[in-house]
Amino acid sequence: MKNRITYLLFIGFLGILFSCGTSKQKNHQPDISSYNATRPVVTKLSDSVFISGNNSLLKNKQGLWELYAEGDPLEIGLNTGALSDSLLERQQQIFFSKIKDLVPSKFEQKILRQFLKWYNRKLYSNVAAEYQTEIFGISQYASHDFDNIAPQYQRSLYLHAAHDIGHALQDLALVGCSSFAVWGEKSEDGNLILGRNFDFYVNDAFAENKIVAFINPKEGHPFMTITWPGMIGAVSGMNLEGLTVTINASKSKIPMSAKTPISILTREILQHASTIDEAIAIAKKRKVFVSESIMVGSALDNKAILIEVSPEKMGVYDPNSNQLICSNHFQSDALKDNERNLSQIANSHSKYRFERMQELLSENKKINPKIASEILRNKEGLQNISLGFGNEKALNQLLAHHGIIFKPKEKLVWVSANPYQMGEFVCYNLDSIFKERKSDFVVSFEEENLNIAKDPFLETPAFKNYQKFKIEDDKMDLYLKNKETVSFEFIQHYQSLNPDYWVVYYKAGLYFYQKKYFQLAQSNFEKALTKEITTVPEKETIEKYLKKLRRK
């Protein structure tokens, strides 16, 4: 199931990147005539410290890249591109090498290219001029190695819709994100605190160069986001007013054309809103092409709400309590009874993770950043049952691009270092970064005394076994795909590395079914059913195999 999801995701990536759009789109570039287009000069102080005027890029001891960029949209784009050009080239190589592996057929590429020329015809007209200009600036440092796919600017613009297009083409089979917020009596000091896992997984290499970006724009509020090279949109971030945004995908139908990418909408909210009402007003102005929940937290309001958007309508969910939980289904009156949303609740793992967050929040009467990190790192299921490592019913699915914790009133944010959300949570203070910034670019922005230690799980035999399991699981997929013969010892070892995970028994059952060892296939499928299976359709698939075997 997960391999099919990944394949479809990269089909979406491929289509975007191979599509040059209609004639207008193909030739479109933002008007930069009113900006100074002089390219910045970058000074390399070491392999991990680069400066250009007041702008800088530094890799801290936890392995996070810290970017500071300021100015008008073109200045921010050019400085970001100039400082991170080697990272940008590496990130695009990761995309294209993965695409080539998963979609080797030139015929499939041609079909997708023609379809997405039409599909992306309106994308450029749905991205505000300031963000087009910033993307244009970064794109000047994109590698020319991929110009045969699309020109630098178009390629960079389309990548900002990658989350949306992958979401749309696979009808939201994405792994689900989890987020929560508490305030008042549920918070240790009464002030708002938010936590989230961003479970957007391409591969491990994709998350190697995480960037904590601190952007000081000429217009709007200074803000921070967690991002990757070439990406200006916001998936998790907070501004200097103490307004936060995070996004969680929801059930969506396939739209007829690309519109405003969700990450661009949330970037606009982050840069130009200081209150919940201002965030809602911005969301109402934009048309999106997938369904998404945007959690907005506000220091000024000392609460959080959900702005739920879809191609057809928008809803706002205010819990009218002191906590808010979000997984991957809608909760507002405008969208909660939608047929697709009800199907999502019934068939996916969204409701399970939602209930697990409820359970953990009820067990912890007062939430602080340390407790929030423990919730984000939790690997167990309801009532603390073992799910097996990597199960998508867990809050910690051992694949997150990042975990993040916000304390908006104090302007504090904690960002997880690799791997996943289990490395050290590095603390940053936006007031000190934007208001008291010193000229010494060689020093990390982190507030080291406030960091949260890495997850002790990283030092356990169980984690080491999980790392081995991931390698063996990829091998198992290849064996199944090529219908190769493997030893019984391999299968026993494979299952021993992650014994509580239903997948190891399901895949063994598939293998034995292929080889016509029907009794072994049956026993493995039955063992899989004793574990916590991720979704209803996956459980039904196993039950169908068992019916066939019983007939045999």
C-alpha cells in the first residue's frame, strides 16, 4: 500500500516537473522591473557558514541549516538562492533520481506531460506577485542540469504545488499529520502551546537538509518556517506577532486545474496576519485546489482554531474549549458531514490518531514543551498497545520530516533535528533573532539552555532493529515484485525485527500465496489480523485473501 502511495506521489511530482503548461504559462515570468536584480556576493566562511550582507546560512551542531534573509521579495529570493545553491541542486537531484527510478517509462512521462500542460494552466495566475518574484529569485540558482524538463522559474514554481498535486492525484492517500493546541487550564502557564508532526515523507534523503528559515520581509511580519531548499511556502511556522500556522491534509476530490498551493496560502497568512480574524480574511480571498485543515494559533487571541478549506467551500472550527486536536478529517459545520470526509473518518487512520491525542492530553493535565515533545514522539496506540514501529496509526510513525512546538506569547519555537521528530528539539526565540540580532553570523540562533533532549529511544536495540527492518522491508518489496524465491530464514529474521507490525505478516502471506504455500500464507494472514491494521481497506484486503485460501 505504502509503495503504491509513493509511486502515485511521484507520478504527481513527475507530471508537474515535466509540464511546461499552456503557451501563456510557459512564457510567463513575474515583472521584476521595479526591483534591484543585482546578484548578491556570498562569502564562504567554512563548509557550513555562508554570509551575504545581512543574510546568512549556517549549519548548527544538530544538523539543522539556519537561514536568515531580509528585504523585498526579489532580494529575499536571490539571497536565499545564492546562499543555498548547493543544497538546492542536491534537493532537485533527489527528486529527479527518485522519479527516474519509479517512472522509467518514457511513454508514461509523455502522457503525464500532455495532461499536466492543461492541468497546470492556471497555476501562475493563482500565486501572488510577491511570491512569484521570490520564487523567481531562488530559481536563478537552480541547476541547469534539469532545463530539459522545464525552465528554471517554471520548474521552481511547479514544485510549490507538489504537496497539492500529489494529494489530488492520489485522492489523499498521504500519510497523515497530527497536531494539537492547548491553552488556559490545559497549559502549564495558561498561555497557548502547540505541537505538530509533519509526516510528509519522500525518502530519508529528502529530510537531510532541513532549513529553519528566518525571513524579515520589507512588507509584512518577520517570521520563521521549517522548509527545504527551494521551498518558500509554509507548512509549519510562526511570525513575530505570535501567530502560527500548520497544515494537515484532508479528504479531497481530484480538481480540474491547479489553483493556489496550500503552502503559499499559509505563507501569506504567516507574513500578513497577526490575529485569527486576519488569517480567516486572507484564507477567504484565495481559491485552493485540494482540501486542507490549517491550524492557526494566535498569541494575541491566546487560542487556536482550524481554517478548513476545500475547492468548493471554507469552514472555521472553534472548539470553544481549552484544547484543539487535528488529524486528517474536517470538524467544522461547513465540511464535517461531507461524504468524502465521513469516508475518511470511517476508513483511514485519522480518527485513531485523533483519539490517541485526546487520550494523551487527558493523561497530562498541564502541557509544557517537554510533555508536548513526548506526545509528538509517542509510538504506542490507544491504551498504550504496541502498534509495531512505522504504523501510521501512531503519532510517531518514524518518518516525519519534522516535529515542531510553539509557545507564541513568548515567541519561542522548538524544531526537531534528525532523525524524524526524535532528534534534539532546538529552541529559537524570535524576539532575539529579529529584534536583537547581532552581526556575528558564525553563531547559531539557538537558545541552547531551552533545548529538549533527543528521544532516548534512539539508543535502544528496538530502534536499531527498526533501521534494519526498513532495509529488509525494501528487499521484501522487491522480492514480491519480481516473484523471487527467498529463504524461510530471511522471512523469520524480517519478522523478528518488527514483530508487532502487521505488515511483516501480510507481506509474508503474500509471498507464500505467490509460491502456493497456502497453509503458510493462511497462518501469516491470520497473524496479521491479530495486529493493529492501519486502515479498513487494508484489513479487508487480508480478509479477501483468507476467503480465497479457505476455498482452496
